[in-house]
Amino acid sequence: MMTDDLLTNRILKGDTLEWLAKLPEASVDLIFADPPYNLQLQSDLWRPNLTRVQGVEDDWDQFETFAAYDSFTHEWLSRARRVMKPTATIWVCGTYHNIFRVGAIMQDLGFWILNTISWYKSNATPNFRGVRLKNDVEFIIWAKPSADSRYAFNHHLMKTFNSGKQLGSMWAIPACTGRERLKDANGRKLHPTQKPEALLQRVILASSKPGDVVLDPFLGSGTTAVVAARFHRRWLGIEREDAYIEAAELRLDRTQPLLVGDPLLEQEARTRAKPARVPFRVLLEQGLVQAGQILYLDTPEAEAIILPDGRLQSAEQTGSIHRLGALLKGVPGCNGWAHWFYQDTVSGERQPIDVLRQQVRAGVAPG
């Protein structure tokens, strides 16, 4: 059994099932897995210019039967789930060949699926024979260990990838090409399913924080480790092929963590900074509201008097801004800051009391 102090910035050479069994329980914060797809390719694919398309033909992607593939998938996912912290999440890549089998096995094991990302590859290989639709989408299942697990999600940071708007589950990212695509001595793709760094950047920034441990049980050419190191995460990779390990180590040697001041790092720091907690009674203490003042609930319309201790009273019911709001609305919970309004003496308009809370946070004295 490995100890926690060995869980940092290492490529573990060998079989992923064996290594996953050795890693400490509940020791990683994030898993990104690009497992064998078990592609059922029945014939060679040729371009119109009579050059053969280089597909996935390696032994590591070959399984004799669906049952053999299912057994392998069940085993590695079981062992991966054991090493996940209760707050960790896992991202698993696949295509139409395997993703439905993977998803069913994950649910059978107790994983709770959060999203399925559709990764649209604008530069995908066409279907040259014209007998099917062009296969330009891969899928990534994002899941947590169980239905009641808490997990990390950097919602606001993800808006960076969608012009400031909420990021959806369709990601348009080109497949790995150009200088990023690693080649062997013969000019062929070194790894047939090398993932683009832009894809891993979203995954890692979405569901981890600096210092977290990111595990890739099928490291391949090292993209997960490279992006994790760049964004100040610790990483751990498992890989059995010497050629892939050599390429990954060379990439990692050339990788430098981003420096303070990088826009994405600064944005990440800002989105992680939690605003100071402001109890409602602080508004009383600072003179922003007064005991006896009336507050107005949005829906259903209701009024409440501010009591000297910071609670509200409406008819015979009293409680905090949250509890009384929930009681009057007949719902389990209520964010009182958003649903209670005060009468602004300057504009004459009603404003949510959150305006006053923001003044406290900004250190603005009442005028």
C-alpha cells in the first residue's frame, strides 16, 4: 500500500488495476479517465486520396467480447471509486462504442451522474464512404461517488469559457492537431486518442482547486498531468506503455506552472474568495435599518416589522429574515436577502435588503 506522501507528481508504470488497488483509500480529489473504448472496427478506413486513416488499433483497446470489456470496466471503476475522497468527482471519456456500457456500470456501482458532456470536434474525420453520419462527438460522463456526496464545482469560473454566461454541456473544442499532436519517429500519431489540453483545462478548473490531487488511471501521453501541473494541482498518472511514459515525461519537463498574474489564475482566485458573512442584525447596528421599520416580502405580498434583536415579525409569526420568509411563502427555505425589500428614502423605490448587505461588505457608511 502506498502512503499519502507518495501521492504527488508521479507516473506509475504498470497495470492500472494493480496500481489502483495499492493507492490509499479516499486519497484523490479528481479523476480524469480516458479508458479503452473497445472500438469495434471491422475494416480499414481509406480517404478518397487512397491514404489509410490511422485509427485505434493498439492491443490495449482490444477486448474479445462485450462481457470481457464490461468486466474490465467494472473492476477499474470499482477501484477508482475506492480512492476517491467523498468530495471527489470523476470524468470518464467515451464514444458511442462504449459510453452507454460505461454509464450503466457506473450507476450499478453507486456513482451519481452529474452531467454528460458532449464534446463536439469541429475538425473530426469525415465519414468518407458516406454510409453514416460523421462521428464528430465524443462524450464525457461527470459523476460523484454517491447520490449524497458533496462535490466541488467552480460555476462562476466556468463562465470564462462562455463569454460570461453559464457554461452548458456542449463543448466545441477541436480534436488535438498541429504542434500539440505528438508524433512518433515515423511521423504517425504517437497516441491515437490524445486529448487536447483545452479539454483538460475545463475539466480540471471546473472541479478542483490548487493543491488538489488529480489522478489519471490511463495517462497515455500525459495531457492530464501537464494541465494539472500548469494550474498548480498535484497529479498522479498510471501508464504501462514505455513510449507514452517517455513522451509524457518530456512534456512535463517542459511544463511550468502559471505565474501569479495569469488571467485564469486570477479569475479562479476571485471566484473562490467567499464574501464576508453579514448577519442581518449588523444592518441594525450600523444604522442601515431601524427597529420598527417595515420590510416588504415580494411574493406573496406581506409586511414585517424589524424587531430590536434583528428578527422580523409579521402578525403572530416571528423569525429571521430567512425563516419568516420561508414560513410566509410556504416553502422549505428562503434567501431572505433576495426576497425582503425596504423602502429607499432617496429614490422612493423598494430595494432588496441585499443592497444594504453589499454596503456593509464594501465598508460604505450610512449617509
